[in-house]
Amino acid sequence: MAATAPQAAPFFLGNVTRHVEGRRFFSRHTLRSPARIAARDAVQRYVREPRAAGSKLLPALLANYLGGVAGYTSVLFLVAIEHHAGELEMFPDPGPDETPDQYYTRQFRATRNFVRCPKIDNFLERILTEEVAFENRPDFRIFYGGLDTHIEHHMFPDLPPNRQREIAQAVRAIAARHGLSYHETLLLESIRMFLKAVTGLSTPLGEREFGRPLRLLAQPISLARRLAFGVAYKSLPDAPYLDKPGFHNVRVKVLSSNSVANGQARWVRLQKPRGWDDVRWDAGAFVSVRVEVGDEALVRQYSLVHDSDGSDAMEICIKRVAGGRVSNRLNDTLRAGKYVTLVGVPASTGGLAMTTVPRKSLFIAGGVGIIPIFSLIRKIAREATDSDAVLLYFNRDDRSIIFERELREIADRSGVRVHYFTDKPSDRRDITQGQLSQILIKRYVRDASDRETYMCAPPAMIDLAERDLRGVGLDPAQFHTESFTPPNLTRPADDGRRYTVRFRRSDRSVEIDGATTLLEAAGRAGIRVPTGCERDLCRACVTPKLSGTTQLEAAGAPLDRITVCNSLACADIELDL
Ligand SMILES: Cc1cc2nc3c(=O)[nH]c(=O)nc-3n(C[C@H](O)[C@H](O)[C@H](O)COP(=O)(O)OP(=O)(O)OC[C@H]3O[C@@H](n4cnc5c(N)ncnc54)[C@H](O)[C@@H]3O)c2cc1C
Ligand code: FES
């Protein structure tokens, strides 16, 4: 690794970034920029400069190579020290909702400054002054590249090293004011602490032997067992950084994958990621799945087939959509042993929230809308077998029915009544050709007005059902719905007002009306924001807002982090983009 450091380092950093963003390593998006940097460096280091050295081409070539290896290796080593020596903490990816306070606290707790070593400085000075006659002795801290003030760098990443040093006392005072440790040790002491921490992580020592490792030699069986465990240990292909659980852009393993509904859908069991034992979700919740297609990261939502009490794994069912970019790819590629990226922990639109099991309920599912409905029914079957529940399940034809066997088992066990309907005629006697209507509801569910009703279907079908159910006397408050087509954003009519959206980091501004989303404004300014659903479901686009007001805040508290995909300006806005 060290021998290839100048060319390998950009790829190393690219790999860190793509871990954070949950991308694949072998993709154009991940590799393009490191490849460009490594190639530019190689041309400069191994072609241009040696050629300019004329007759000293070979020594220049060798010196450039060794200088590069030494420089990059020492930078990587110093950065490792600054994040792993002593009692420094490591944190899982905090995700987009981390507040600025939490962010800055994390930087203090995870970073160390070192105090430079006079012996090393004097050594460097001796070598340099032999080569160069300095009029003024330079500040030898330049050789640490600003890494000696790493805490300040994390607090103010845009400051150059000399400015970082100027503010170091003020930053130390801030840490003291907030009761945070300002980690700073002598360089050699930091190296010792780092080696101790790394050795502790990589040798088979337990707490009992810590500080007295030779004791282990007196326990050969224990030593052999630990070594065998170490040899057999296989890290995940995308091992979470030093074994910390992740909650955002997490790669999860496919445990099993089965084709259902005559190949029209795939039922996939996903392993709950490590550290997710306490993550809970209600029936009707969904996960956001991220897939890379070329340079684009596409995020789609998939409902979980059960609530968190229902299974140790996470199960989703993905129906093929004609021309769909993600559903077909997942159907074609998700197989046992593969991995898929989840954007975050399960969430819910709240549309189908069923906190307590109702005494009498009616479920209506249109096609793939059965998936969240199925998880509600499973909950009823598990928690209240005496509950009176009816399911009306509509499909295009009898080959599209999902979960049929499982629904039959639930019906046998818990008494949930299931009625199947199809658009096309079917030879089966348990399937009726028909579409949702008031007549159909009255025939199959005479007491529909008494029932808490849950429906998941395309929006047009939900609109019809709402009308029909109102016709049979159902109180609208008892009608709970969700559609897989995210709701359209309500955009106000143009009242002539214009707002300036400023993007502070990019130093760009655009003017927009009150009907243009901030995501669209960023697009106009040529700024790329990671997105997923573009309808306030996945939180992929959460962005810090520095000033201004959006329509999201009109009725509630001011927000300092907003989903730009559904935010409209009500005043001039400044974003941290
Ligand atoms: C809360 C929620 C839960 C969900 N749960 C599930 C679930 O459990 N199971 C499930 O299967 N799905 C579920 N979905 C739907 C899922 O998220 C995807 O929308 C679905 O899989 C289609 O994605 P896709 O990428 O394959 O299709 P897309 O590529 O998004 O295309 C969707 C449709 O638009 C058409 N289209 C795409 N681009 C264009 C274009 N440029 N011009 C014209 N037409 C175009 C396509 O032909 C296709 O018909 C859920 C959605 C939500 C919001
Ligand atoms: S893109 Fe999903 S919340 Fe904005």
C-alpha cells in the first residue's frame, strides 16, 4: 500500500466518500475523480518534473517517487493517530438529521491535536539547512500540513493551517465552556497511544490480559480458541467502519429471495443490520432502497411485510413495473447472499398507522397495495384473533395475486375473511370478477360503516372508494389510506412575489417564485442535491437552512434542516449548499 501511496491515496479517499454516500466502489461516479487526480499526479511527478531536471532525470524520478511515498504515508499515519489514539470515540453515520450542536460535539470527541516534536523539527531543520540557505528560519510546522491542529480543521474545514493555529486557544476555550475534552498530546505520546489502541483491536487479548499480554501464553487452549476465531472471522464485504453500526446508507444482506405472483414480484428477506436490534417500526412502514443506475442514485420505497415484532428479518416484496428502472432491476438481481443499500431505518407515512387493533375492521387492497395491508392483517392475526376483520383484495387477474397461501393460512387461523376480485374473468370459484363499488361493498361487508377501514391502492381507486364508503355511511375519520404514488406537492398560484435563494458554499444565487421548490432552485443554479423520492418520504435531500422561511414552517416551529424537494420559499432563503 505504502509503495503505491501517491496513486492509491485518491482512491482511498474516494472509497471513504462512497462509504458515506452508500455507493458501489466499481462505478464511474466513485472512480472518475480519483483516477483523474492520480493520473495528473503521475504525469507531474514521473514525467514533467524529471524531464525538467535534464541530466538528473533518474535521481529526480527516484526522489519524486520516494518523496511521494513518504509524504502520503506520513499524512495517512498522522490522520490515523488523530482519530484513533487513546480515548477518542468513533460514531456511526449520524444521518441527515444531526443538528449542528451534535455535529460539533462529535468533532471534539473524535479528534486529537498533537504537539509537534522538537527532536523531529530539529532533525528536519538540519537536513534542510544543509540544502537551502534560509534567510529566515521557516515555521517547521509546515511539515505537518496543518494536521497538528486537526480539531480546528474539523471545526472550520475551510481555514488554512496558519489560521487554524491562530484560533486554537479560542477553540480550546469553547470546549472547556461546553464541558468537552480538548484532546491534545505530544506527537510521540500520541503515536504510543495509537499503537496501543490498534494493537488492542488486532491481537487476541481480552480485558484480563490487557497490560500483561504474556499471561495468555499460560492459557494455550484459550489462545488457540481465540486465534481460531480470528482466522474464521469474515468481515462483511462492506464492513461498517471499525464495526460501528450504521443507520444511513447501510448495506444489508439478502437472506432469501423468492419469485411470487407468477414471476411478477419478488419477496425478499433482508438481514437486520448489526446494531438495529432496538430499531422498531409499525405495521405499514416502509424502507427506502437505494440503487445506482449509471451515475444516478435512485431511491424507492418498499413496504415491510410485517411490523418489527413480526420477524427478526426485514421482508419486502417488489412488484415489477413496466418500464420501471428500480423494480425490474431488483427483481432481476436481488438473490440470496447479495447486498442492497437501505437509505435509513424503516419509516411510515402514517397513513395506515394502526396503533391498537380495532374490534371491527375492513381492509381494501389494490394490486401491490396488499403489502402494507398484509402487515396490518398479520398484526391482527398475532395480537387479536377474535377481531372481526374483512379483506377485499383487487387484482388485474388471478395470476397477479400476492401472498395468497399466507392469507389463506391467516384466514384459517384467525377468522379474517378474505375476498378476491379480478378485472379479468377467472376459472376459480373463490375469485369474483368485479371492481370496487358501493354495490360490491354492501354485498360483501354489510356493516362497512361500523368498521375502521384501511386501504392501499392507486390514488384513483382510493378516490372512488372514499366516495363509495361515504355512500354507505362510513365516517371519513375511520378511513385510513396510503398510495404508492406519492402525493403531488400543492403549489400556490403565482402572486408575483419573487425570492432570492442563496447557496452559501457554492456562492451562487437564483431568484424563484413561491411555486418553485428549493430543489428546483438548486438545479437551476447547477447544484446537485442527493434525492430519492422527491416527495418528503426518504429524507435523502435534507439540507441545513441558514436563514429564511419555507411553507413547511408556516404552521409550526422554524426548522434548521429541511427537505428541499418539497420546500417552497416564503421569504429569501440561504442554504448550506
Ligand atoms: C410509501 C411507499 C411504499 C411502497 N411500497 C411498495 C412495495 O411494497 N412494493 C412495490 O413493489 N412498490 C412499492 N412502492 C412503489 C415503489 O417505490 C416504486 O415506485 C416502484 O417499484 C416503481 O419504481 P421503478 O423505479 O421501477 O419505476 P420508475 O422508473 O420510477 O417508473 C415508474 C413508472 O413511470 C414510468 N416512467 C418512468 N420514467 C418515465 C418518463 N421519463 N416518462 C414517462 N414515464 C416514465 C415507468 O414506465 C413506470 O411505469 C411504494 C411506494 C411508496 C411511496
Ligand atoms: S428526496 Fe426524499 S425527502 Fe426529499
